[in-house]
Amino acid sequence: MTATPATQLAFDDGPAPDGLQQAADGADSWWTSVALSAIKVLAEQGRPFEAYDETLCGLPDPDSPCRWGPVFRAAHRSGLIEPYGFATARRPGRSGGLTRLWVGRR
């Protein structure tokens, strides 16, 4: 996958909510590119996954947790992934909050 700014990928379907746009505007392009590549690899495995699975695969966490949303939105809008459901977050520090699960689109 080529490095494309999150704002171009994530919001090509129209204006984004202000918070998502701000998160995308400040994202590091290298991190965004690698995160999108990791989503592609996880999607090809055919099992549900969450953002923490990218961290477990070696992707460094972004400078702010708000960066995850635009990357997953970009992958979803491009047809790479689709929502699968919700689960209790496994990421340390999330205190058992809910997290979105995704699966590769067939």
C-alpha cells in the first residue's frame, strides 16, 4: 500500500466530523502508512481484530490514541474491512472498556 495521507483516504466520501478531521490532520504520514499496511495484513487473516492487534504485531502506538479512528475509517471506507462487533478491550490502560472489532471484507 502506498503512503497516502489519512485525510485523503479517510474522508474521500465527504466531510469528516471535526474531531476525526483534526486527528487525521495531525497524524504522522509514516505511522499512518504502516498502520494501514498492518490493517491489510490482519484483514487478510479472515478473523476479527482490533487496533490492539496492530500493537501486538509490532506497530508502535501513535502519538495520540485519537489517531486510530481515522486509520480504521480509511480502511473501512476503502472497502478493506467491515465492522464485526464489539468486545472488551485487551489493551492495558483501557480498563476493560469496549473496543470495535473489524474483519476483512470478502
